Amino acid sequence: MANPHPSHTLTDDEYKKVNELLGREPNAIELALFSVMWSEHCSYKSSRFHLKRLPTTGERVIEGPGENAGVVDIGEGFVAVFKIESHNHPSFIEPYQGAATGVGGILRDIFTMGARPVALLNSLRFGPLDSPKNRYLFEQVISGIAGYGNCIGVPTVGGEIYFNETYSNNPLVNVFCLGIAKKEEIVKGRAAGFGNPVIYVGSKTGRDGIHGATMASAELSQSAEKRHTVQVGDPLCEKLLLEACLELMGKGGLIGIQDMGAAGLACAASEMAHRGGCGIEIDVSKVPLREEGMTPDEIMISESQERMLVIVQKGSEAAVETVFKKWDLDIAIVGTVTDDLLLTVKDQTKIVAQVPVAALTAEAPVYERPIATPSFHEMLQGLNLSAISEPKSYSDTLLALLGSPSLASKEWVYQQYDHMVQTNTLIGPGADAAVIRIKHTNISLAATVDGNSLYCLLNPYYGGAIAVAEAARNLACVGATPIALSDCLNFGNPERPEVMWHFALCLEGISEACKAFGLPIISGNVSFYNETRGLGIYPTPIIAMVGLINGPYLASGFRGEGEKIILIGETLEELGGSEYLKAIHTQERGFPPILHFERERGVHQVVRKAIKEGLLTSAHDCSEGGLAVALAECCILSPFLMGAAIAVPSQSIRTDAYLFGESQSRIVVTVKEGHLQALETHLKEASLPFSLLGTTGGTSLTITMGAQELIHLSVREMREVHRTGLTRHVGS
């Protein structure tokens, strides 16, 4: 049975299934509902089969996947609420609004749960900045993130940005939000109580964002023709909505509340009804509109921003109206909770659509897509190190890496963000992880976002696992114990077997790493179809992780003269997938670094213990760019621009692999001489390899091997190259 409306994106088989579920052919409005609710973006039809393998429970978990955001207990009566989401396609089509509404959407996911947003982070991917188009996308996305977050008063405290040609036609904009609430104040997105009113609050509905969910569930072609699918945000309205919703939640009578995000009113109503085991009736003639002549299907699937659907006890309507009128927001009673398990759409007295709630939600198709190893995989694995010459100047090589856009300072970006608003930021952008305090408690929270797409291309299992390990390592560097994570899984077209091969193996690596570290995944997002005209992105799973600090925290950067520099961990001859190989030798190939879960976990535990005991003065993750880049960053991040004298023994591995290889489970720490023995005792008890590298001090970074001086650079020169790596492309 062929779909008579192919613009609604349902396949012929899916259209046939709709007919079977309804026992009849759907009308045009019903078809629009199925089209958005069965889109990849809303139904996860290509990923649900694989997502089942992820660990989602734990002793701290209060709400896992399935609600608007995940919730974990952090003690002292408080919970952390967090999630990461993508807004990739909209940010390519209309970068400012795409990024801005990505921020707005993730904020609503958090305060919908009853939590006040306290921090934002983002993970971004763009094509090379020597392209005017890529520079435009980059600058506009940053402006959109800053414009929305700064206006609403939520600090952007960290993130990551990488550049690669694979993202030229498909930039990635992943936004993470962390919120805090009292444990007893958590609210869920459900409907209940037959006869209870369904209330629309927030901004008016327009035509922006119509079919945004289906647009995000297909490959891109030309951007101009899709601009109407991108939502338009108003951060000042969102601020009013946030305060109004939190005020309403402090009063009695509230049953459930849901953001009208992807698929708009259709999704909010059907998901709330499904979670509550009931039905909902909506009268579209009562929905506040800002455009004339909108049809019922347009009203139901519009993704206009800053809107919520609220269910309250009957008799509480006046109290709700008082709250939202006080905040100068639209409010309208648009429907009723029913006991028939149907989503009924009326236009005044006429029923224009009626479908079972389960048909839109639980009965959405689930595909076990074919999987096949890419034909190019074996070729990419091959790496002939003997054909790669070592640098003539290691100093020049280090400067080239420090100035490469992916490794360069992102100061130009985060200077546009307000990262101190709310006055909770203890460690902000530029560090291994951000740290914020929870006022009136002894608790601080750390957060980071991490992912290495090249590792995932070369070996998706290790790429996925390393993303989890590096996030946990970054938290350990500031003294935090990881408690849970959220993932954003960015991939190409799932109908291509090689894409699903990468997806399945990345999830296996993520799952195994989470189990090894005892970490649940409490929320997340899958973004497929990141392709344009058949050219897809590298597999890019992003891990957003939150950690708990009950005690001291630690920042990156050398702190004092004459302190000992220790490398915890072991450096192997691992250059595959490294930034050095890519930036200096223009090769993206080889096998990524091996990850041993037990060793990684041991490194984290010792570093956290040493921080808690006051043994360390600084700690910094050793990852992209290798040991030399990590040491240079420690000098640059020092508040005193402090140098170091490093003397390394002769190596059995290549010198460039020792300096620039990206072996895992390594952290560079500094310790006062009086604490060195205590740290060494902890490391030996944990059977961890470590080496004494040298001593802090002076104004230069000097690295020698025997009588050979490998690197000698002033800290000021390194800092200048590092700081201008982006600004030489995008301006001062």
C-alpha cells in the first residue's frame, strides 16, 4: 500500500502499518501526526534495538531515560537533573537560530522536571575554518549559543570544539544542561485524572519549526528550502516561562508538565497521555496563534519555541492563570484528559483527527537495520610508521599543534559566554572540567563533554569506550567522582549498513566502559542522517558526564616554583588516530590507543585520593596532542605562566610517539617535594606506572632526552600561538 502523501516521509510499509493500527486510512491531519511521531528524531526507530544494551540504573538514579531529563541523587536532599541534545540540521540551515533554539530546548527539558538550570556546556563540530562558509556557520552558532544563554541567565561553563572536513556540510551542535532541584520537587511529564484540564502556556504558536522533527530525520540537500523548519527563539520569553513554571511547581494541583519541543503539541500531548495511561483531547481552535489561517495539522506539529503543556487538578485553573498572567505569558485551556486512550484533535466541535495514543508512541516501528563492516576499514587500519619521518624540529611541531584550530585555545569562543552569572562557577571554560557549587550545601558538581570522532572512525568500540574514559578522567583531574552520564550519538544515514556497524560498535564500547566504571546513562539523544548528498560525518558519540565533589577541587596549570612533575600512566608507541598524525602528516589512519578499564579506573582513584588528601597542586589530562601538548597547556594555564624543565630518559619507542602519542590513562600532576613520597606510595600500592618528569619553574618549557634538547620554547610564545589559533581565522 503506497503512501499517498510522500512529503510526510512515511515509507510505504509504515503507511501500511498505520492503516492496520487504525483499521482504516488516515486523513491528512492524522498522517501528519504519524509522520512526526514516527520520525527518527521522535521514535528512535533505528536505534532502540541497540540502546537496550546501555546500563541505565544505579543506586543514585531517580529517573532514567524516558522522561524529559535524567535525575540522580547528589545528597543533602538535592538532585542533579541533566541531559544533552542535538540541534544539528537546524544549525546548518539557520545557524544562529538553530543553535539558540538548541539551547532553549535543552533548558526547557531541565526546568520541565522542576529543576533550576545552573550550567550549560556544548560540544561542537565544524568544517575547516579556511572556508568562508564554515567560518560563517562557526561564528553564527557561537553567537546563537551566547545570545540565548546569556539572555536567560544560565552560565555556559565549558565545552569542546573540533574541526574536520567531514563536518563542512553537517556541523554538529550538541548542548548539555545541568539543573538542581530538591528531591521532593521533581515533576514528571505525564497526564492523569479524567476530566482534568490540559493547559497551554508560554508563547504563541506560529509556522516556524513545522516538520522540524522530520527534517532532522532525513539527509540534507539545500538549506534555503528548509528554513521554514527551523524554530525561532526568544530567550527573554523563555526566562519568563522558566520562572513561571518553577513558581507553578511550588504550588499545589500540578500533575504533569511537558515541553512542546520536537513535533510540538502532537508530541507533548501523546507522550504525556502515554506515560499516564490515559487519553487527551485537544481543541486547536483554542491554541493561541501568532499567524492567521493556520490549519489543525500545522498547529499540532509546529515547533514554535517557549511553550509548555500543563496538566492540573480540575479546579486549579484560576491559580495557574494567575501565575502565567503575572509573568505576561499566554495561557489557554485547550483540552481535557480522557479515559479512552486516544489522542483526539478537535477544531471547535468537529473531530478532525483521532488516533490511539499507543499507535503514535509504543507502536512506532523498531528496525534492526543491516550491519556491515565498511569496505575502507581495513585500509584505514594500516599505518606504516617507518614511512613517517620524525620532525626536524620538535619545538616547531609543538607550536604547530598548539596553534591548530582543534587544539588551540577556545578563549575567543568562551569570552562571548557569560560563565559567571548565578555566581556558582568555581572552575569555568578552558579547564579539564567545569565545577560549580551548590549554594547552602557542602556539594560541588563537575561536568564535562567529550568525544573523539576519528577514534570512532578507526575503531568504533575503542572510540566509544575512550569517550567515556576521557570524560571520567577529566572529572578525576578536578577531584570529582563521576555519578552518571548523558550521551548524544551523532551518526550518518542508518539505512547504510556501514553506519549501523559504527553505531552498534560505538554503543558496545560505551556500554562496556560504563559498566567498568559503574556509571549509568540516565538520558540522551540519537541524531541520525547527518549526511548531505550521500556524504556523512564521522561517527561522533558525545559523552556528557557529571561528577560529585565533597571536599577540595583542583584546577589545571602549574601553581608553584620547584614542584615535581609526575606523569601517572604509561606512554606506548601509539600514533594511530592522533592529532599529531593528522595535523603534521595529514593522515587519519591507524589503530587508536588501547584502553584498559582496570588501569584507567585505578588512575582516577589515585588522583582523586591524592586531591582529597591535599597532595597535588595541579592535575591535567593527557589526551589529544599527547604529553608535549599537555605539558605546554600546564604552562599556559598557569596563572603565573610558569615554565618547566623536563628530562626524560631514552625511550624504546619513537620520540614523536613519546611526545605526541595519545596513550590512554595518563594524567600529568604536580606535587610539592614534601608530598612526593606519599603520592609515590599511593601509586605503588595501586600498581600504577608513573615517572618523574621534572620540575616547575622559569619562563620556558624545556624537554631534554639525555644530552639532546628536544624542545625549548618560552611560555609566552606558546601562549600567543595557542591563543591565536582561532582568532587568525575569525578575527580578534
